[in-house]
Amino acid sequence: MNTALRIQKLNKHFANGKHALRDINLEIRQGEMVALIGASGSGKSTLLRHVAGLVVADAGEGSLIEIDGQCVQQGGRVHRNIRKVRSQIGFVFQQFNLVDRLPVMSNVLVGRLHQMPLWRGLTRWFNAQERALAIEALARVGIAECHAQRASTLSGGQQQRAAIARTLVQGAKVVLADEPIASLDPESSRKVMEILTRINREDGSTVVVSLHQVDMALKYCPRVIALHQGQVVFDGAASTLTPALLRELYGMQADEMLMGETPVTAPAPVATMPERRWPAPLVQVA
């Protein structure tokens, strides 16, 4: 199975001196559904933004991020062909990133901008085939009837589903979802996770979703990567990530991550990397 995402020797220091990411080395195969977990401030969002080329890593020999064999950034520099690479990356934000005053269909069709002339994008002129594609994507996420509504009229769960439809229209090979259910109620959270799972299964898309809720990670993702203070401290099958192990990795922070957790059956691991564990970091992040 080919590699969808490769990260090597990734480090990130912010201007305030915080060492947000520490020597990250990861490989995710095509078609995997992976949860990225960790307590608040562990580096989940920062890592996903680096993968999308939205944040530049520290300069360093061997530092590399690749999507489907194409360079996103290397040695602290974003690759010159980043726009082409980004067209293959669908990013689902926690706060949806929709334009409230525009119709849902227009927001979804933003995913096609990379494939059309600039003048059509600026004038929001979409042809019948593109509109049909948007309706199909909205139908897949269960809100086709909302296509003409302003985005601001949708509920939070519906807005997140519209954001996912945007990645479908885009044709993204890799979907990065940054805390997509953090601001949603339990029922909307379940629907969003089921949609992401279905996209992974039906389209063969690689999905990496950062989650604060451990129970959701175990229920929907065969593979889990855990971050703590910017370091990878666990990478393996969800079925092996027990509450006891979480407490070993996170200490008192594990209780926050397990809060409200309901017993779930972890999915059988499929085509995942061998389990790897790291000792919890000994150095406090400033």
C-alpha cells in the first residue's frame, strides 16, 4: 500500500519560545482512517496545519512533509508547488470556515476553484455540471435540501457537513479534520464522524482527524496517534489504547480526555502501521 503522508524530523518553535512540535516522524498509508488525540495544547492542530502547508516548520536538515509523494515543505520552506499539492488536501476546520452570507452551494463549490479560471472563481460563475456535483456532495452528507440557504441559517452540525461536502467537490485525496466535532452536540458529532468514515470507506480517501474525545477516536478510527507536549507518545491500533495506558501517557490529563466516555468497541485494525510507543516526554514545554 502506498504512502499518503510522510513526516520526517518535524520541529516547530513559536516566537514565544514554545517548542510546539518535537521531532515528529510519521507515515500514514493511503486509505487509512487515523485519529490524532491529545489533551489541549498537545500540538494536534499545529501538526495538521503543517501538513496542509499553512504553517512553516523550523529549518532543519532532513525536515520533510510529503503528501502522496509530493513535497509540502522541506527544511523550513514551503514547496514552490504548494498550491498544486494543496488541491489534493481537504481541510475541515473546527469553526467550519464558511462564508455566512453566501448560499450553501456557493460555499461547497469553493472546493472547485483550483480547477477553474480565475475570472470564473471571482465572479462565482459555476456551470451546470459543477452545480450537479455540489448537489451530489450535499446529498452524500445529508443536506441537499439546504443548497439554496445562506450558510448562516444552518445549524452547527449542518455547517460542518457542508464543509465536508466542500472536500468531496474538491476531490481531495487526503482529508485533514481539525477537531471537527468539538463544538457540536452528541448527535451531530456522531453524524459527522459517520460521514468521515463513509468517505474513507467508499472513496478510499485517507482521513486524519484530530479529536479531544477518546471514545470517538476508538469507535471510528482503527489507528490512533497520541501527542503529548508536542511529541508522539503512542502510535498503534485503537484496540490497544486502554484507559490505563492513557493514564500512563497523560497522567491527570487523561481524566479530561476520558470524561463522558461511553464503552465502545474499537474497529478492527486494517492496514495500519505496527504499534509504536514512546516514553512520555520528560521536558516541560515552556
